[in-house]
Amino acid sequence: MCLFQCMMNYFPEEVLEHVFDFLSSHRDRNAVSLVCKSWYSVERFSREKVFIGNCYSVNPERLIARFPRIRSLTLKGKPHFADFNLVPPDWGGYVYPWIEAMAKSGINLEELRLKRMVVSDEALELLAKSFPNFKSLVLVSCEGFTTDGLAAIASNCRFLRELDLQENEVDDRKGQWLSCFPESCTSLVSLNFACLKGEVNVAALERLVARCRNLRSLRVNHSVPMDALQKILVQAPQLNDLGTGSFVHDPDSETYSKLKNVMKKCTSVRSLSGFLEVNGRCLPAVYPICANLTALNLSYAPGIYSNELIKLICHCKKVEKLWILDTIGDKGLEVVASTCKELQELRVFPSDLYGVGNAAVTEEGLVSISAGCPKLNSVLYFCQQMTNAALITIAKNCPNFIRFRLCTLNPVVPDAVTNLPLDEGFGAIVQSCKGLKRLSVSGLLTDQLFLYIGMYAEQLEMLSIAFAGDSDKGMLYVLNGCKKLKKLEIRDSPFGNSALLTDVGKYETMRSLWMSSCEVTYGACKSLAEMMPRLNVEIINEGEVIEGSPDERHRVEKMYLYRTLVGPRKDAPDFVWTL
């Protein structure tokens, strides 16, 4: 290595920069920057894409000083448990300071990808007006903005190629933002506004699609009717990613007949989603494109019933990624298993979030999938019940899992047959799946499972725990055993001060730890903060009023711990105490 490094140092910086361009992963770029000062400098000035997994781990000024030629930034804000309403709305994660700092520094930003961030209209307007070459905006699970902000992006970003809005809370201001794209706009390659709840200007959308001849991905919202979809597809048969809007019409109508005919010409479509409003009798219109689909997302289509789903899936033999509701039933999953031999990722979401009724899928459906889909490597599965025997079978059938997330709607339900904890079943998963990187566990679980996780989950990077464990030993098994663990999130579990404080050095190698409704006290959190000054230890006291300094024995409702290079954040609300 030393000889290779010496030889590399003889090359001009331009050559090194060209070599580094072949390193696509952020981890590889980080690694070469640590080799020597020369490589650090070359990597610093040549890196254009930066990923920041926690917006409070570093500040914008430090980012700009480290990478002055950045063009693409990916930024994450709120903790993952925000997806389950465990993080208060005003906790933080504001993107405006980042955009403002880059604008003042003259950064030539072209791409911005945000997840769980607070995005204001002012931030979007500043973004649109400050970066003349801006091309790509992706917002996932963000909030705080309206269609006025989208109008600013449409009006000012002359070279926009991608506008992708996923799972956002957007306040609608009369739906005219699509009209703000100038007539000269022909650059769009990807447009997704499926999450918008309001009406949109369908005529403006049709004109925009007609102008953008390189458009490859289009996902519309519920307000785009079937007749408009038909007109759009006439203009854009080149699409490879299609998200439908309202799929409701009379199957005997001329509109339906036209749509079915135009679908036959859309031979490039590989990803299909939408059906936000649907008449199941209209689904045969998409059968002509199903044979070539590699991705099918029906997780927002509660209007499609089991028998209709089964008929549709029978045409989708090349599907590699399938997102679907549990209304498909175990019998439907058997059809998936016998039809979709290329399936790599499966997500089955609950049609009844609160589990009031009986879920339509059980362990039998997942066992069928594991037996019929040998390439399966990623699962998210909501079900009413599970058994150890089923999990052991699944582990044997699919040893290549890298993500395994299982959620029983009753979080402490035992084995449906033996009434025992599900330790042995999940233990089989972590023992058989050597490449497992992400794991979410559910059901009645004891410390024995966490012993298995610590022993066998050598590649695990993210673990989600809820209503599980017996004592502090369970958490310690994980912290001591999982050497590559980056994110640990725990809720409603009996882990306390001993688990938190026994191996505090472990947190230096992790990105974050979340604990809510556990047995951790204010005094333990305070001690941790004193021992580890490079960590931010936040206590979230939503709805809790405490006069003066709390008693050290006071149990903390929510604690969020994360590494940072810049100390406590300056925008914490009153209910967040940073120790």
C-alpha cells in the first residue's frame, strides 16, 4: 500500500482527480480522503456529491469549507421515528439556513435531495433564484411548504430536469403551480406530484408533457382523470415510469377504449404506480404494459380488491419490486410467489393502520413468497400474526436478506401456534442472513433475541425495536455485538440507565440512538453528555412542564442522541433540552 501510495503521489492532481471520479460511493470517497494530505486536498476540491445523514451533525459553513465545489447535496432531518408521529412537529430540521449559506458562498448547486426536513416557501424561492443551473429537487416526507413554493421552482429553474415530491405534506394554493413552467421549459425528465391532495391545472400539465420530449418518469395525483391520462400518454409514449391519477371510468366508454389502445404503444414502461382512485373493472387497460414491468406499487390503491389484484399480478412476471396492501391476502401472495420469480423486494402495507379488523395476510403468505421467490432480499411485512416455524422456514429459503422488517399489528403477540416468544424465529433470520443490514422486529420478544442479534448480525447497520426485551442486558448484547451498527431506535422497552451508560464509547461509531418510553432517567442522560462532549444528547419534553432543573431520577420520555462536529444546535425549541 505504501509503495502504491508513493507512486500515486507522482501523478498530477488532475490525474488523481480523474481516478477519484470512478469512486461512486460516499464511503470510498471518505476513505481516500484519509490516506494523506495530498489525497485529502484532491478529494476535497473534486467531490461534487455529499450525503449528510443528520442535518445537525455538521453546519452549512463547515460543509462549504470542506467541499467548496459541491453541486449535489442529500440531507436528512428528523429521526426515522418521525414517520410514526413520535417526533413533535416543531422539533426542527429546517433547510433554509443550508440554502442561504450556499447561496451566499456562491456554490453552484444543481441537485438537492431532502428527507424529513422542514421546507418553507421562502426556502424554495431562495433556492430557485440563487442557483441558475439548478436541475433536480427531491423532497421526501418533508413539510412546511405550499404550492406557492413549487410555483417559484417552476418559474425560475430554467434547466430543471427533476421535481420529485414523495410523501410530503403540501398546503394547496389553488393548484396553478403547473402553469408557472415557462413555455421554454423542455428539460424535464422526471415529474412526480402524486402526494398533492389538491386540484392541478390539467391543461397546463398536458402542454408541459408535450414540450418535454425527454420525459421518462411521470407520477400524477388523484385530480388527473383518465381522459387526461390518455392524452398525456399519446404525447409521451417514451415514459418508463408511470404513476396514474384517477383510474375511474366506464369500461364501455370511448375514453377507456382509447386509453387501452394507447397503453399498447407504451412499450417502455417498466414501473407502474398510482390508482389513487380506481374502478377495478378498468384495470385490464394496463395489462398490455404489465409483461415488461419490473416495479409495481399499489400501496395507495385500496379500491383494488383481492381478485382484481391477482388478475393484474398474473401479467407481471418480471416484477422485481412489489409494494402492495394486505388486502391481497395469503392466496394472493401465493399467486405472487408462483408468478414473480424475479422478485427482490416486497412491501405489504396494512389497509387498516390500527389493526381493528383482522389483517388479510398471515405468516402463510410470507412463507409462500420465500419459497417461490429465491431472489428476495428485502421485505417489509405487516401482519396480524407470526410463528417461529414460519420465520425459520423463511430464513432457510431466503438467506440473502439485506433488509428484513416485520411488524405484527399487535406489537407483543406471541407465536400464533405455540404461544412462545418469537426469539427463535428472528434468531434464525439473523443467523442465516449473513448480509443483513437493516432489521425491524415485532411480537413477543425477550433478551434471548438480542443475544442472537449481537452474536450473528455482524453486518447490521440499523435496528428498530418496539415493545421488546426483559432487561438492560438485551440492549447491551446489541451494542457490544453489532460492530457496524449506525442507527438504533427503541420505543416502549425496559432498557434503562445501565444499558445506556455501560459502553458509551460505542456511540462514537454510531450515527444516532433514539429511546422513547424506556427506563432512562434525566441523570443518566446528563452523565452521558458530560462523558461524551462530541455527542448531542437531546431530551424531548413534549407537553411536559417541569419547573427548574428536573430531578435526576425523573424518567425521560424521549431521548435522541447523535454525533456532531459543531456542538448543540441553535434552533432547538423550548421543549428540547440539549445536555
